[in-house]
Amino acid sequence: MVYIVKVFLKFSPVFCGLPVPSSVEECSVFWRKMDLDNLKKQCRITTFRARGPGGQHRNVTDSAVRLQHLPTGIVVIGRRHRSQHQNIKDALARLALKIEENQRVPRTRLPTRKPRAVRVRELEAKKKHGELKRLRRRVRDS
């Protein structure tokens, strides 16, 4: 079964190595197709009792889900819903996003030099600060 997962990008798609969107609406949101059944087969699923508000039903059933992706070791927990099946879907979608984020290659940082005007301004500020400190010193009797 193939689900469509919404992927929110923190950076510009050009710098992430992703295809450039064709319209303005697609700039911040990309739709990716993930095969969540295959992803589920690669996970160890454990259930436990969800804590917090939600009433009797939530406190009695083991509806919370912990997914551990065995190839990468990424762990995701889903306990938002009262239903275990909804929590598994939610956790699988989050796991797919984390795996994709983990595979993204970070941009290399380009070292930049400070402009001359900035260096001069910093030196002037240092001189001014040093002069103020010199004036605050105790006067010595000689």
C-alpha cells in the first residue's frame, strides 16, 4: 500500500538537492510517495500503555507504539490517538520523514572574510572600550 507523505522543508529546495518546484504553493511543501508497508517490515514494533489525558480507554489499552528501524536504529513513538492502528500509521509517516532527513547531505560551509569596514569598526570599538577601562583605573600616588 502506498501512502502520500507530506514533507516540510526547512531550507530552500535548491540547496537541499531536491527538484525545484514549479509553482509557489509547492515551495514549502513537497509530496513524496513512500511505501510504508516495506518500511513497516524493516521495523521492530513494540506496544505499551500511553500515559496522559484520554480517559479510561487510553489508560487500559496498550495503544502507544514504538517503532525501531533496524537498518538505521532510528526510534519513533506514536501515542497521539486512542487507536493502535492510527498510532502505527502516524509513527510510520514520522519515521519516513526522519529517514529522509537523515539521508539528506548537509551543504558545505563556504568560509567568508569579514569586510574591511567591519574590521575597522571592531578595532575602533575595542580602542574605545580600552580607553574607558583605562579611565576607570585607580589613580596612583607617585
